[in-house]
Amino acid sequence: MDLTLPHGGTHERIQSPQTAVIAGGGLAGVAAAAVLAERGVSVVLAERESFLGGRAGAWTDRLATGESFEMERGFHAFFRQYYNLQALLRRIDHELSFLEPLEDYPILGPGGQVESFSGLPNKPPWNVVALTKRTPTLGLRELMGVNGLAALSMLRYERGWTYGRYDDQTAGEYLDSLRFPPDARRMLFDVFAHSFFNPENAMSAGELLMMFHFYFSGNPEGLIFDVSKRPFSRSIWEPLGAYLTGHGVDVRTGCTVSRVARGAGRKWRVDLNGEVVEADHVVLALTVPGLQAVVAESPDLDDAGFRLSVEGLALTNPFVVWRLWFDRPAKPGRQPFAGTTGVGCLDNISLYNLFEDESRDWARRTGGSVVELHAYAVDPSMDEAAIREDLLTALYTFYPEYVGAGVIEERYLVRRDCPAFAPGSHADRPGVSTPHEGIALAGDFVRLPIPSALMERAVASGFLAANHLLASQDIKPEPIRSIPRRGLFGRRVQETEASRMR
Ligand SMILES: Cc1cc2nc3c(=O)[nH]c(=O)nc-3n(C[C@H](O)[C@H](O)[C@H](O)COP(=O)(O)OP(=O)(O)OC[C@H]3O[C@@H](n4cnc5c(N)ncnc54)[C@H](O)[C@@H]3O)c2cc1C
């Protein structure tokens, strides 16, 4: 693990009273709120929904029997190299005891193809070598046809070089250039690329290569991940909410931030549900449309470059999460989570009752099972009936024991709020710092100095935003942790302290 301390700092806490408004109560906003509050800043955290957590949030729902359960925006994998997320979560559960490891998560393909990630060596490049060796669709003949130079870029990650060379290309074009046999490409890369919610033909190859470095070729922790044994509301959000409140944070749910304006002196005035709150520091940790709406309503955020970079952000295609309560169990031996490819728009199947307590109890009582089907980067021209049919057909193909099973209950969510990483978007993507003193951005769409993605990117950006806002005050920063920021064959670059954190 690489500890990337942004700057020194002697004091544990601020020396004069200061206030902050954090807009957005997802992982990014909560991370920023925790760091600022721990250092003595008086924080208001404003979240539009009635619960914290954003895309990793959970809310209470009821089955037809009247029994309550926690519904989520879908299965989440907690990878071991999510060091900053772990640091946040250790504040509420030092041993991370709410997580349990998944021994394997196979990728299932058409015609019974299976790729497993269990038992691979942790150390790059041996993990890459071992995976290549055991992939049945990659014989010597196929390997001879692979474009070695293009494939080498997966081991050559260095931010400047990778984005400079590949950001304008699509992930699909890059994957085509590898000349992998179609089966191997589908099993090894298509599932991976889709996990970031972006379609291959509209995602930057530079971003894909960063993800490849972060999850695989530069990841010293191995490909194993953990899952939450309890619904996120109980394992994460209730304890984190209590932690924040315990540190004096004024947590306001159901509270929309609509505008930021200049106040007296160096203060900002933030409009929260019509009430104006003054703050020395503001972190905008919103969804992409949320941020764009706030900036559009805030003429005082008047730097033209900043406004353009925020306007240039975009959302990717919608995703679907379909949870089904079946009247029968899955076949014994099924894994709690499996990635899928090549059959309709299904991307993965999770068997909730194999890892989450609430679903396990329900399955025990009823003899049924709780299954979640996900589809990412869904073609916007597909209607709900077509998506449902597609997902069920794929489930029956991979897990035929469900053919004819009765559906006791279901929840079908379609959402469109995951960020796009379009080709050519890296250079203009906003970072954590803004040209407006006292205002910082956070979220999983923000450009970061360290390789990271999804939940880890959200938390790292929240920590960095808090560090940035306190940087001039000789305060001990929150440590920022990272996997090596260069691949095995990545070029060495001379970095200044500032460039390390930008
Ligand atoms: C189906 C699914 C599966 C996923 N699986 C994984 C996984 O396996 N591993 C992984 O690492 N990541 C996964 N992710 C991604 C992960 O959930 C996100 O990367 C992360 O939660 C983003 O956090 P955030 O704080 O950046 O944004 P969000 O969680 O989107 O938080 C932004 C918050 O801002 C609030 N907001 C917006 N506008 C306003 C306003 N005007 N005023 C006040 N509040 C506002 C929103 O309500 C939201 O709560 C998954 C996501 C989905 C949807």
C-alpha cells in the first residue's frame, strides 16, 4: 500500500471556529463530513433523499405479508484494495466484521463456459500469467494471434501516459485491437468493462486501462472481494449516521441543496430547502445532474473553465436491478455471486440468501430464495417488457432450476445516475479542487491522482476534498491510501507534491 500524504500538518484540530456544508450524503459526502468533523469543523450534511448512502444506500420496504425488509440499489462488491473505503468503515466497525469474503465469483458464459478467479496468485504479473494459462479459450495458437504490444499497455499504467495515449479511444476499440479470440474476450474483458456501467463503445480506453490496473494488474490484494452480511442500512448507514452525529454533524435528510452564493468575507451562502446556511467550506458531493443543477443556479461560481468542465460531465446508460423472491432454492453449490456474459443483457446474478442475513432468514422460513439480477449500460431503446424477458431467459439459461419457479415478490428498479467516462473526457473532467476558494468537489466521477473506481473513488475524493479545504491551516490531513500508482512497466515520472495530489 502506498501512503500518499498530501501535506504535513501539526494540529489535530482547527484553531478557530469554522463551518462547512456538505451537499450529498453518499459515500463521498459522508467521507468528507467525517474528516472535517473529526478536525473540529462544524458540519451540516444535506442529503436530498430520506436516507444516507446514495447509490450504496438502502431503504425499508414491505413484502405483501407485511414483513419489512431493506431494499438496496443492488449488490456491491467490497474489494480489498479499497483502502480509503476501509478506513472510513473502520470508524464504525474496526475489524470490518460486517463483511465476509466470497471465495469465488465465476464468470458464466454461453454454452457452459466458466472462468474462475479463485486461487490466483495475488502478485502482478503472476496473476495475469496464471489467469491466461488457465483460460480454456486461450490456447497457444490463440495467444500467438494476440497483439502483444497493445496487451502490454495493461501492465504499463501511468496516469499521464495511459490517458495521453488512450483516452481518445473507446474501450471497445482497444479491446478489439488486442485480437483476443471472441470467447476469451467475452469472458475476460466484456464483463469487466461492463462493471463500470458504461458501454464499451462509449467508454474511454484510458479509463478502462486505469480500472484494469486498479482491479487486476496493479492490485496487490488479489481479486477476492467481500460482501456485506447485513443490509447496508444496518451495516453501514445507521452506524455512520450515528458516528457523524456523535461528532456534532447536523445530518439533514430530505434536504435539497439548490444554490451556492458568495456571502460576507470568505464565506459561502448555501441554500438548503430554502434556508440559507453560511459556510467557510462547501463540498459538492452530488450526482452529476445534481451538481450540474446547483452550478447552473449559482452564478457566483463564475469561473468559466470550471462551469464548462461541470457542464461537460454526463451520465451513462441506465442500469436495472431486479430482485426476485422465488418459491424454490437455487441448485446446491451455486456461488453467491456470478458475473454473466453473452446471454442477453444480464450482467450478474446474486443469490442474496447465501450471504445476507435478512434474505437467509426469509429463505429458511419459506424454502425459497432471493435472487438479484443486474443489467448495466442497458440499451435505452429496450423497454421494460423486453428487459424483463431478456433477464429471465438468461437466468433460466444459467440456472435452469428456476424454470417454472413461482415469483412470490419482486422489486424492479431502473435508474440512470452513474457517471459516463466518455472517450476524451479525462483532461476536462473536474478534480477535487476548484478555482473557487472554499469549494471542493467529490464523487465517483471526479478526476483523482490515484487509481481508483466506484465506491473507493467516492471515498478517496471525499477525503481529498476535506484535506484540500483545510490544506492552508497546518492540520493533519487524512491519509490517502493507494495501490502502486504505476504498473509494472509504467514509466517513471518526476512528481511534485502538488501534482501527486491533483
Ligand atoms: C447497481 C449498482 C451496483 C454497484 N456495485 C458496485 C460494486 O460492486 N462495487 C463498487 O465499488 N461500487 C459499486 N457501485 C457504485 C457505487 O455505488 C458508487 O460508486 C458510489 O456509491 C458513489 O458514491 P457517491 O457519493 O460518489 O455518489 P452518490 O452515491 O450518487 O451520492 C450522491 C448523493 O447526492 C444526493 N443529491 C443529489 N442532488 C442533491 C441535491 N441537490 N441536494 C442534496 N443531495 C443531493 C443524492 O441523493 C446522492 O445521495 C454500484 C452502483 C450501482 C448503482
